[in-house]
Amino acid sequence: MENYRKGKNVEESLDRLKIPISDLPTDCLLMQVRGGSKIRNLLDYALQQFPVSKTIVWTGVGPSVGKAVTCAEIMKREYKQQLYQITKICYRTVDEYWDPLIPELDQLVVKRKLPMIHICLSSEKLNKNELGYQSPDEVIPHKLLKSHKQNEKSKKQEKEK
């Protein structure tokens, strides 16, 4: 690779129709999270627009996947866990062009697939049969989880008797 210099990157465009979530409302808010995006700015805008659109899709690619998940989780907390959710994971294709430093060499094209996540949050019901669906069920705090599981287990045992 010492005979090549990195050229341009060509990313597959992100289009509303390419989001793998069925029955996505046309007026939903699309939030594309980038590596340099500030979470505070993203959330300020999303929380301001959400009452109008009622559905939001957080999208992150590559290193910004974690930031997209963080934004979605903070938003769910702001709405007191009362949002329906569908999560989809897929790939986004990026073509990297490498230009030769020696005229006899050909230009190289490297096709990379970057992980991508789409998190759809809605205050209205979503299709519960869709893969990746989560309902706004009651959230059990972590400390109480162990005792809750034990209570559920003892209830099942009593029903079996």
C-alpha cells in the first residue's frame, strides 16, 4: 500500500425507503447520528420535534452506533419508558478509492461494509410482529431484578401445584 494514496470515499446514500422497518410513517423524524455530533444538540432538536411527528428513527453508522443507542435510551428515559421501539441492524456499503503513486498501477477500490443501526421510537403502537420490537412494558430496576425473578419463579411453582 506504500504505492497508493487514499482517495475519495463514496458512501451508499441513506434514504427513508432503505430503512428496513416496515410501515414507517412518512412524517417520521430521521436523526442521523455522526461521530462529531453532540448528543445534547441532537436530543434538544429531537425532543422539540417529537410531539409533532410522534415517531423518530435514530440511525448510526460505524463508530456512531453507540452514540445513536445512547440518544435513543436517553429519549426513552425522558418519556418515562412509554415509547414503542423497533431496532434493526444492517450494513452500509462504503467504497474507498486508492490512487496509485506510480503511473503503471491501477486505481484500487476497496468495498467496506460498516455496521449500521436504526432505532425507531414511537408514542403510537408499532407492529408487534416485526423483528426487533420492544413494547413500553414496566421497567424493573437492576437492584430489584434478582428478587423479581425469584418472585416470578415461586409464582410459577405455586401455579403448577
